[in-house]
Amino acid sequence: MTKPPAAGRPPARTRRPAGVQAEPRPLQSSAVTTRLADIAAQAGVSEATVSRVLNGKPGVAATTRQSVLAALDVLGYERPVRLRQRSEGLVGLITPELENPIFPALAQVIGQALTRQGYTPVLATQTPGGSTEDELTEMLVDRGVAGIIYVSGLHADTTADMQRYDRLRAQGVPYVLVDGFSPKVQAPFISPDDRAAMNLAVTHLVSLGHTRIGLALGPKRFVPVQRKIEGFVRTMQDQLGLGAEAVEKELVQHSLYTLEGGQAAAAALIERNCTAVVCASDMMALGAIRAARQRGLEVPTDISVVGFDDSPLIAFTDPPLTTIRKPVPAMGQAAVRTLLEEIGGTPAPHSEFVFMPELVVRGSTDSAPGDRTRS
């Protein structure tokens, strides 16, 4: 028979199994009184400030208010009804895949920016043999999205029919296109400067004494690929005096935007005596490092490798990857800002907003073999 608790002693609390989180607790008035100190400590503000936020009082800075709300979420408290943000609607985000870490990174930036503006992001991802871009678009439109952001979609494919976007606009659905440009589509485009990216990579390698530099990238029908080739060829001409036709024929290798694709492309370029390889994605660059090691070559002692994107965790590879950093935060925020202008009835110019990339030098590049006197 269970004994009742001793007089004056509160009943013992039921233990939760390890790893099981409590459901969010509603902030009743008594709980607010007893937990103000915890919330204030978590948010880094005074208890009086927490009280003002919880009671919807004016005179609190927006950033401070956000810190208090974040503290509520972290501590597992349910927000009072008056503080729950009303959703302005759904916004679709269509990406080609999520295996390449740059796409989840961009999706996170876009999702956070939409949420801050009161919208709910809906992520739709294409998969091989699964839903196509058109099917995902139809699904989002059927659900009444306020707008759609496309990342590396068919708008980047020069062989695709661009009338699909005209039909979408005729339905009254605003959209913004990221990574890829088509003069046939009257819409805002958000892009990195792919030509400048190749200039940064090649200039860096030439400064290290490399003269036999290869470029590994995806199928030629994609706009970003064509622009990277243009930037690569032009810089090889300017820096090394090489002919454009010879550069594109001997030093450019097309493959797939995967680790295996980078491995295959780099293997071909190594056979052509390249001492450095510029890759169009970090995933391809990891494949290039694998190809070098399979041939008994050390990176960067025997061959240098440059990636593109600066994906999350890429600084922790072996060796840490020198790469061209894609301006993901700026591009994602611009995409959301531009779409919301379209939704709000003040369309942005139907042109391309181009963002400058940045060279990040790490451990996968070094002086060319036989040129170790260079710094």
C-alpha cells in the first residue's frame, strides 16, 4: 500500500524516461511568477522586461522581445496566445535535392527569413524517379501558396521550356528564381557571380605557380556551368596567355555534381597532367581528392584542389578545403525580400541580382610541384 506524502512535504515528481522531453507547458499566472527568473536568465534580460513582454506591454525593443520569446521556446514553455505570431500564409521552396549540403544551407536561410516575416515555408524537393518540378509546383499552387522560390530549377537549364513560368505567372503566383538565368523569363533572378568565382580560383592557383589548371563541372546545358567556363577560359587567357579553344578542349571536364562525378572528372584531368583542379561544387572537390589519392598523389603536395560553395563542415575535411564561398545568407535573404515585394504588389525589377563570391584559402592548395620556393 502506497504511503501518503509526509505532512508539509510536496508529492514526489514523476520522473521522465531519459531522452523524453516534456510537452510545452502553458504559462499560467502562478507559473509566470515562479519562472520569471529562469526566463530572464535564459534571455539575458531583467525579470521586469520578461513581464512586460509576456503581458504585451509596449516599450520593449524588437530584438529584446525576440530574445524573450526564444527563451520561452528553449525552456519548453508554450507562448501565451497573445504572443503567437499569425501566419501570413505559405511560401513554397523547391530545391533539386538535399544531398548536397549547400541546398539545406540555403533552405535554412530562406526558411528563417520567411518565418521572421510571418510566413510558413513549405520545402519541396525533387528526387530521382520522384516528383518533377512541374508536379511540385502544381502541388504548392493547389495548397494556395502566396509565392514560390525556385533554387537551381529548370530555369537554369538552357534546353528546358521556359513557358512553364509564364503559365505560373498567368495564375497570379509570384515567384523568384535562384541560381540560373534566362532572358525568356520575366522574373527576378538571384545569382552568384560565377565568372568572378573562376577568376578568384584561377588567380589564386596561378599565384602559387600552377600553369596546368583543370576545371571539373556539370553538364554544359546549365547556365551556371556556361558562366563558369567563360570566367575560367578568360582568366586562363589573361593570366597564362593560353588560347580559348585549347583551354576548353583540354582543361575543361564535364561530369555530374556529385562526389563520384568529381572523382571521374578529376581523374581525367590528372591524366592530362593538371597540377590543380577547380571544381564547381565542394562535393565534386571531395571526389577530386579521392581521385588523387587513388593514384598515390598527395593533396596539396602533388595536386591542389579548389571547391565551390563553402558548404557547412567543409572546413573540417582532410585537408580543409580551399573553396569559393557562395554568398548564401545574402542570396537567401534577397530571394525572400524580393518575393515578398512581389507578393505585396510592388514587384522588384525583372532582372538579375548578382552577388560576389569570396575565396577562402585553406589546406587543399599549395605551390605547384617543382615550385616550392614560392610562399
